[in-house]
Amino acid sequence: MSPAPASPADRPGDEFCRIFTPGPVPIPRYILDIGARQPPYFRNDAFSAVLLECEQRLLAFSNAPPGSRVVFLAASGTGAMEAAVMNLLAPQARAIVINGGGFGQRFVDLCRHHAVQVEEFVPDDNLAATGGLDDCGPAEALLVNAHETTTGVLYDLAALGEFCRRRALLHIVDAISMFMTDPLDMTAQHIDALIISSHKGLALPPGLAMVVLGPRALHCLRPKRAVAHYFDFPTYLRDGERGQTPFTPAVTILLQLQARLQAVAATGMTAEIARTQRLAEYFRAAIPAWPLALASRFMPNAMTALTPTDGRKACAIVRELEQRYQIQVAPNGGALRDLVFRVAHMGEQSEADADVLIHALNHYYGSSS
Ligand SMILES: *Cc1c(COP(=O)(O)O)cnc(C)c1O
């Protein structure tokens, strides 16, 4: 095979737009390097050690209660959402779903698909006060996307956890777009199942999703029949005891996960969260110069959602940034298409990277107003 032509790009991925999207996110060099290597065989002790180490570190980073376990799925985040619904909720079970946008709607759709009876709760704030939820009928579980990525709202997981504890609800949290960028604590926030995936705050390529199961979630698996073949949690848990998965795992991404978790362990999760927070604040400090307003009062560190205040369409700004500046921010779909676009702060980004977007927006508004 002839060698691949040298890329003229000085940054990996520079042949594409520079991304500020909520997945994929810019990936650190040491993670990209692992992706360039031959994936190893995985049915052996060496690979089992990788999986077991990843499990222990994820349990520590989420402060999971003793006895918690992790299921590793070769899937995008939605695969883990569906797997959680199938394994933790029986048909006809009742669930409250916080539906504040596209990802809340996805939980609604998944539940309905699996014949779970859904009571939707459409929030108008971050649910720090859960009073409105008191009117919800009896249920077995509450499902929430900790950060509703379509609108940039970060919900108050402590308040929701307390509500779940009071009502004895299984607290199922999709933390995909806030894990590693915003504080999270399964024990303090009474979270029973935590859904995460590789390509947001973890800053790995897409294709690996995980569900951290606390003791209460593990307990409610037991009496049930196998609800799926590929997504059957008990099978993953049994094989996982020896560091294996029932089917071929996302081998390379797991090696990348191991390296990433080791790196975060070295500096500390708090430092990683603080780094993202500083970056978000740095970007947000520039916003007053543009005819843009924050789309949410409850934003995570992970992302800034913006609304044009001068009548321009959000989707047009996204297109201009892409075509004129080779910068990719995230558009929205549906009703939010014209109203909101999003800038992610996840992954390998520095103030200098944020400056590229800031300068582009300065130029865009300066040259076309
Ligand atoms: C990105 C994301 C997901 C997963 O979406 P996939 O396209 O399946 O990876 C799920 N929930 C939230 C809140 C997300 O931001």
C-alpha cells in the first residue's frame, strides 16, 4: 500500500470545518493517536483489565453508590437511552419524563415505543423548585436529560433527586452532554441510572455509550425476562464481572476512554470541570458585542445556546459561519431552527480556539450589519 499523502492541515481535522458542536467535539492529540493504532484482540486478560479499569474510574467519577456497575454498549447515546428504557421499565410501567426539548421528546418517543405509559412534564425553568411536579400522577420512574442540549438548559439534579427519593421513583438521568463538564454526583443526587456517551464531554470519537447502574436500578433488573438480545443488561453485567462484553465492544474507543479517564484522574475531575467553566465564561464575556442573547438562564458549562436579537435567522448564522469562516456551530431543528444556535465548550478547546469563533463573529457582524 502506498503511504497516504501528507495532510496540508496543521491540526487534525482541519480539512473540515473547525467544530464548536455538542458532539463530536475537538479530541486531544493523545486520544487521536490511539485511534491511529491497530485495535487489539479483546477476548483476553489484557483487554479485560482495560474494561475493569474503565468501570472503576467511571464509578469513582460519578460518585456511584457502593455496588454500582457499568454497562458498556457499542452504540450512540440514543442506544443507551433505549437500552435503559427497555431494561429498567416494564411495558405498562408509568414514567414521568421531563420534556424540555428534542432530547426530552426522544425519551418520550422511546418510552412510548416500548409501551411505557408516559406522563410528560414540560418545564419552564431548571426545576430547582420541583413543586410543579407534585401534580404528576403515580409513577415508577422519572427520566430527565440533565442538560437538554437543544435549548441549553441544565436541570437541577439535586432537586430532582430529592423529588425522586420522596416519591420512591427510579431516577434515570441522561447525562450525555454534561458528564465531565458540569458537576454530577450519583449518590448526593439520588441517581439510579446514569447514561453517558463517548463523544461529548468525554471528548472521544462517537460509538461508545455507557449506563452506570446504581443498586436500586440493578435490583429492578432481576425479576424481569430478557427484554432484548443485543441490549440485555443482565448479560452485560454477567460478562462484565470478568471485564468482558457479550459482543464485540468498541475496542479502540475503550482504549481511548482508559487513557482519557487516566488523564482526568491525574488532574482531577474538579479541575476538568473548572477548565470548561472558564472557557464558557470567556466566550460568554464576548457576547454583549453581538446582537445575540443567551437562549437559556440555566446554562451548563458544556455549551452556550444563543438567540439572535436583530431578526436574523439562527440557521442563517450557522450557514454563514460555515461557508465564510469554516466554523461549525450547531444549528437546531424544528421550531427552534430560526431561533437558537449552539456553541459547545466541550473537549480539547482553549481560549485561543474560542478566539477564532469570537473573531469570526466580530467580523460577521462588523461586515454585514
Ligand atoms: C448527544 C445527546 C444524546 C445522544 O445522541 P446520539 O445522536 O444518539 O449520540 C442524548 N442525549 C443528549 C442530551 C445529548 O446531548
